[in-house]
Amino acid sequence: MDGMTLQKELKNIVNGAANKLYTELPDIEVSLERPKSSEHGDYSSNLALQLAKKLDQNPREIANLIKDQISEPDIIQKVDVAGPGFLNFYININVKQEVILDILRNCNKFGANNTGNGAKILLEFVSANPTGPLHVGHGRGAAFGASLANILEACGFDVFREYYVNDAGRQIDILTLSVWCRYLGLFSKCSVFPEKGYQGKYIEKFAEDLKEEFGDLWVRDVDFSYFNEDSEAILDHFIQLAKAGLGAEYELLKQRAVQEQVNSCKADLHCFGVFFDQWFSEKSLFLKGSVENTIQKLESAGYVETREGAKWFKSTIFGDDKDRVLKKSNGEYTYFASDIAYHHDKFKRGYGRVINIWGADHHGYIPRMRAALKGLGHQDSNLEILLIQFVSLFRATEKISMSTRSGEFVTLKDLVSEVGKDAARYFYSLRKSDQHLDFDLSLAKAKNNENPVYYVQYAHARCANILVKWSGSLDDVIRCQNRPPLDQPDELALLQKLGEYTEVIQICAEDFSPHHVTNYLRELSVLLHRYYNSTQVLSVEDPLRRTRISLIAAVKQVLKNGLSMLDVAAPNKM
């Protein structure tokens, strides 16, 4: 019996006992906690203390009365009253062992539940601008989003994974101009480069590929001397010059540049084990008229006003610290305008719940987005925005510089190439997403127990090795009726930890916190390694051997299930 099922039954027993005592029971939900020490039982409830406040009675007396009403059914070994009135429950060993059969029968599905009841969730994550390779910061968002999606699906939600491609706007024009300048430089037609352009080597490589494929198709005579002036106006001037010089070819070049970056991003994420159901184009919102229609909807509701030729959203009405520009006086829409249209589109597609995973630098963007949704008539509570804190790379004690003046930075591809997908995915999940993460490359590559992912994978491999040496049939173990009690301290600790797995997955889904999985896997691995070193499994006689084998098989399965939530492999050999 898993922990969630056991807790449900135990709550029903306690609630039934209290109802026998008090016909008009105050509206108090029975809560259960796992005591820090096994000496205080398997579960503890403070119900008596809660009732005492409502009934103005002694909590310890109430606890004893509730205890007397519990007839100690099969699942309970005994009940104690402790301290000021805590009810401590000790679960029958045979009931604890039922979790083993539950695991072996359900295999990969153990830990799953249907609390989501098929509710549709749109989960948007990563959504990096297609102007360069993904870096290690994007990697953390990717790992978090992918793991969260797995966990939500395990809890019965219908999750749709989406990447929002910002393929419209000024940054794409800057990308196109940057590529064109490097391309022209290969023909000695451009000797300078905009300081505010994209300067990474990936731009140079793409320009070389264009030359090889298209020759001098996009060569034009252009005076770039003004690039020596570092100003946004000069940059915009040369964007317009590029558009005029290339004509219709400009859009072709722009499309090619965007597609190149999107394909690169997809390839890097594929190697990282991250996939999306849809790559949603920002440009499509303009082509469909969604941006204009959404702004008109806000305008019709009285939330837009014109100031000096520009259209402003009166977001202060909804708690934002200032109003926001939607459409500039030159007729260009802001990024905020298309973001509003995008979120409006999400809800129009029938998603009752929308989750965005953003970088921590987007914190100030949250109030204006919630304001826009309120203005459109949506419940802003249906939008969850989760922030991902920054990542610092270390090699042992030496901090690694994340970027250079030339525009180079540590890419996700570089990280995965050095430490491997499994280590990268696991390390990204070691901390809560809103906490800063120090990523030690040396530790991630270490083949010892100091490496947390190695430690967990080694525990799985140890279990697999025992099962190979045994070479029996787990089906026979499942069917076996004679199962001696696993009553050794290390066995009881493993049984309790196995029973907690379903609870951990549920907490992860409720709190959007995949890091609980890594904590759990470490704790389970500690217990497994301890048991491996202290207890004979294969050398004892049946039926005790079969029973201990079943425990090892259950631990192996739960380790595999937990690692799968993180998309980390569960190797049989190390």
C-alpha cells in the first residue's frame, strides 16, 4: 500500500473515531505528518490540539478519547498519545510490506495518480529569442520545465509543452543585419561591424554557410562607415538600408537566419532530452491579426488611450506601477502587445490553466501581464508564472566566466558535451527553481559517491546486479504467499521511504518543485547502500531470500521511476 492510500485510510479511521465522540464536529481536516524519529510512530496527528481550541477542552484528554474509539484495525499496530496531545500511529509491518507488491505490480506506473483528472495545462518554457545558441541559463529552464511536465502528467494532467518563438520585431532585424555584415565581409564589402549586433562565432559560421550555398546572391555595395558611431539610431538606419538594398531578398535572408537559429535550438534541446508539442511563432500573431484584434478588445473595454500618437494600456487600473505602451507613435507594436495577444490566444485555445517558466530577470514583467489578462476578462489566477534563478558554473573552486566581449558564452551544447545529459539534467534539478544554482563541472563528471547523480545511478546498478545474480522470476515472487516480515531496522527504513514516493510526486505537482525528486532519490539511495553493506540477500534461505529480493526489486523500480521524472537514465551497470 503506497503512502497516499495509507494516509487516506488512516484519516478516515481518525475522522470516524472523532465523529463518534462529537456529533457536531468542528470543521477541521485531519492532518497527518511523518515524525522525524521512528520512535514516535509512522504518522502523527495534531487533531486533538485543533479540537481543544474549538471545544475549550484539554487536548490530551481529547486525544485519549479518540484513541479509545479506534479499534486498531488491520493497518494499525498501536496508537500512542504523546506530549500535549499528539496521536502517534504505528503501522502494521505486513501493511508496510504491501508497498513492495504495489510497486512490482504497477512497475513504471507506480507513483502515478489521477488527481489532475485530465485537466488541460499549457506549459510554456525556455522560449529563448532565436538570435543565438542556448546557454546554460536556458538549460536550467529547459530541465525544470521538462521535469515538471513529466510530473504533472504522472498526476493525471493533460500537459501541452510549448516554445514561444520570438521571430518578429527589432531583435530579428538586428540578427539579419549581423549575418549580412559578416556575409559581406567575406567579399571584402564590409570592414566594420555594429557594436550592438550579434557578435558570436555562430554568426560568422552561418555567413560562411550562406556564401558556400548562395555565392554572392546577397552582395551589395553599402557604406558602413557610420557603424563607428555606437548609437541605436545608427543601427536602425542600417537595418533600413539593408531592407532597401536587398528588397524582397531581405525577408528571405531574415527567414533563413531565424530558421537556422530555431533548428540549432531544437538540435541542442533534443540532445538534452527536451521536446515540445508546438513551436509557436510570434510572427503568426501578426499574420492572423491577433495582435491588432487583442488591442482593439482592450480599447473597446476602455483600457487603452492615445497619448502623443502612441497607444497606452492603462495597466495601473489593475495594480501595475505604471501604464504601458502597446503601439508606438511610428505605428510599431511593442513586444508587450504581442505577448498579450499570445496569452489571450492560449486561453482561447481552451487551456484553463497556463504555466509560464521565465528567467528571474522577467520578475518586473509579471504585474503588467496579469493586468493585461484582467483587462481581457481572464482570471489571472489561471496563469502561473514560475521564475528560474541564475546559474554559476564552477570547475571545483574556480568560477567560470559565462561570456566574453566577443559575444561568446558557455552554451548548453558545450555543457552537455562535457558532463553528459544525465548529469546536466540531474544537477539542474538539485535546487528549488527560484534559488541560485552553483553548477560544479568537476563534480558532475566525477565517478564517485560525491557526485549525486552517480550515487543514485550506482544504487540502481547495485539493485540490478543483485537481481542478475539471483536470476529468478519476479512473477513467482509476486505470487508467493509466504512472506516473512521485513523487520530489520534498515528494511523498515526502506519500506517507509518506498511508501513516501507517491507523496513526493504529489507534492512536486502541487508546489511545482521537481527538486523534491532529487532529494528523495538521494535519501532512498543512502538507505539502499546501507542495506547493501549490512544485510545478506542472496546467501539466506527462501522464503526470506525471495522477500528481500522483492524489496531490492522494488527499490530498483522506484529509483528508475524517479529518475525518469528527470529524464535521467537508470543504468544496470556502472
